[in-house]
Amino acid sequence: MLDLTFETPTPRIIAGAKHDWELVIGMEVHAQVTSKAKLFSAASTRFGAEPNSNVSFVDAAMPGMLPTINEYCVEQAVRTGLGLKAEIHLESAFDRKNYFYPDLPQGYQISQLYHPIVGEGEVLVEMGDGTARLVRVERIHLEQDAGKSIHDMDPNMSFVDLNRTGVALMEIVSRPDIRGPEEAAAYLGKLRQILRYLGTCDGNMQSGSMRADVNVSICRPGDYEKYQATQDFSHLGTRCEIKNMNSMRFIQAAIEVEARRQIAIVEGGGSVDQETRLYDPDKNETRSMRSKEEAHDYRYFPDPDLLPLVIEQAWVDGIAANLPELPDAKKARFISDFGLSDYDASVLTADLDSAGYFEAVAAGRDGKIAANWVINELFGRLKKDDRDITDSPVSPAQLGGVIDLIASDAISGKIAKDLFEIVYTEGGDPAEIVEARGMKQVTDTGAIEAAVDEIIAANPDQVAKAQENPKLAGWFVGQVMKATGGKANPKTVNQLVAQKLKG
């Protein structure tokens, strides 16, 4: 079990000119489903393809073309729901959301409103101080993505790329349980981590496969508790939606600036209009995009081309039985099995590749030592070179080999770092490198004692000082290590120096 303290969310208090205010935040996260084909067609979802090359007749809304549901996308949505401990609806249905998208040829979006495939779930959000929050998920529904409008290729016209049209999205809608910018970023980060573990979304925010709409409102202290008790949204302020956020840092900044904008309006005697806004990071401001529509504005109605989606419990149970170990469970196991600190376990389970690498290194070895080498030496070097763990020039077997050489006293910690650098830049088997380059640690007590005697004999003044102040014995250790090219066993050197200085 994770050693966490569950606390009621602590609201971010913002002091206005007249009153204190609290933040209330909900998020709608659009996660692109990991699938080779689109939600209602067999067209490819490959990112970076030539514009309009991944478009079927269905995607282009040609007359007479009918959508056909992609079963794998449904499976991915169910897998996501199970990973979030959510209710899976065995019966769901698709609706038409009538809204003008210039890059969606059919003139409406196929989505789910009244009967989503996934119901209520939850996300455990760790705040980094040993506390945790549970953010409730209201629902997850499947829908198709729109295309992409391109406005910077010609001064007089816009272009449309339909490659993304029809790509499957999961819209993951939270309750307004988030109480501050930091919590919002932590929630999105945790959700992204879970989806990556599940393999249902790659979480690549830069390419747009995961993006968030952030709903922000303000209320007076005490009003949120009234909402919790009654589930009456009238106790909360009017919300504004900040659209298409794809950066944790910008999400935090946008929430902060939007909250202050709303406070200024209300304290100035005005009222906040419910609307959709965009965040401009260059000016650090939000600006109005359009008035915020309600569900009835979209004229939702059941899609006549798609039958209700009915799945069997046995199918759902089969998916549940094959879920991977999720982040919280893996972190708890690393702490329990390898004796890691909460921090080290968090770093190593941040993504599946890092966790898998560490487990391979730690197999049959001291877990704490393995974690230290993976986090401090390997991760530090990869970060310096701007490389990913999947692109590491040092394999788990090679790093394990370095650790084995330390454990067997074949090399010292200092030599191990030199060896790691050689393996990182040149490759090769660590044991063979040590043998070929004469890097083995000197463990012959007689040879080390001779070096100690020589240094002591050559520095009588320093001996006198060290005998008065034992802390100065380290100088002799350093000189011996230098004289032996760093190959002397440090433990043996320390013991001999202490013994000799006592006289």
C-alpha cells in the first residue's frame, strides 16, 4: 500500500480587493485512442502523413457512406474505464452533435451524450507532499475528432487537412473537484500516466493526441461545501472554459489568470459570462472565443446510422483480467519489494519504460543500489544528452554488470563511474573492459599498506595535525587513492590510515 494521507482538497485562496475567493476547476480531457484505424472507418491514423492522405469516403462524408464502429476503439475505451475504476455501461449509444466544424465534412460530430460507454470513476492524485486527492470522473464517452484547419500557408485562404477527421477520441470528464492550478496539473499528469500504462493513449500533448478543456469558476469560502452537500451548482460561480490546453505549465498559468479576471469582474459589480476562452501564453491572458453552448444548443439526437452499442459482461471481464499493473500498484510493489523510498519509486514508475528498465537492472541485485544508479547516473546522463530511456546506449544488462563488479569488490565506486562513462560512450561488456584496461581494484592489503606507509613517511607535519584532529585523516586517504590511480579498495585504505595514525 502507498503511504499517503487522504485529505479534503485544499482550495487555492485568492485575495481580491474586497473578499477572499476560492477556485473550482473541472476538466474535460480529450485523449486520442491508440488505434491504427479510425473510429468509424478503416482509414489510417498515422501521425505526420501527407495532408489528406488518410481519408476514407466515410471521413469525407461522401453521399451514401455509412459509419461502422471500430471494435478495438470500444475495447480501448472499456480498458480505460476499468483502469480508472469506473462503471462500464453494457449498453451505450452514439448521438449527433450538430455544430459547424469547417474541417468536419459531414457537418456534425458523432459523439455520446445521453448514454456514454463509461460511467463514474476516479483518479488518485498525489500532491508530492505525502497527501493525495481523489478526483471523481463523471463519465468517459467516445467521439470522433475533427480535421485541422491551416491558416498560415496563404495570406488569402485557409486549407483543410482531413487526416485527423474521424480519429477516435475519449473525452474524460471530471467533476469540479479540483481546487487549484497545481492540482489541475497533477490530475492531468496522473491521468496521462495511467493511459500510457494501459496503452490506450500515447499522451503526446505536443502532437495533440492529448489535450484538455479547463473549466474555471470562483466562489466565496464555504460555498463549495454547500455544493458538495447539495450537488447544486448554483452555489458555484459561472464557469468559463479554457479550450485546447496542451501544456501543464500553461494550464496552471491560464487558471491563475482566468480566476483573477473573474474576481475583478465580480468585485467590480459585473457578472461573469459563461463562454469558451483561449489562453494566450505570450500575453498571459485569456480572451473570448465564443459564448459557451449548452447541450441543447447542439441539438443532440441519436445517430440514425448507428445501432445502440451492446457489449457483454464476459467480454468486459476478459479485458479486466488482462489489465497491466497500473502505476499505483507498481509503485507500492517497488517500495515493498525493493525497499525504495517514495520519491525513488515515483521517479522509476513515472513511465512504463523506466519501470521496466529498473526491474531488469534490479533483478537479483540490491534494489536501492540499482535505483541509485538508474536515477542518478543513467537518468542524469540521458537528461544531459536530451535522450529518452528507450534510446539509452547502456542496456539493463550492461548497467547490471557495472553494479555486479562493485558488489564483488572488483572495482570501487569511483572506478565504476569511469566504467559507466566508457560503456555509455563506447559500449562493450563491463567485465571485459575492466580486464582489458586494467581497471580492477587493488585489494592486496600488502600493496595498499606499502602505499599508506610511503605517504605517511613523506608527510610528518600532516601526520601530527591528523593525530590532533582525526578528521584530517581524509587527506591521507585521498593521497593514497591518488597514488594508486584510484584502484585501492577505499575501505581498506581508510582502515589502514586510521590504524597507522594511531601509532
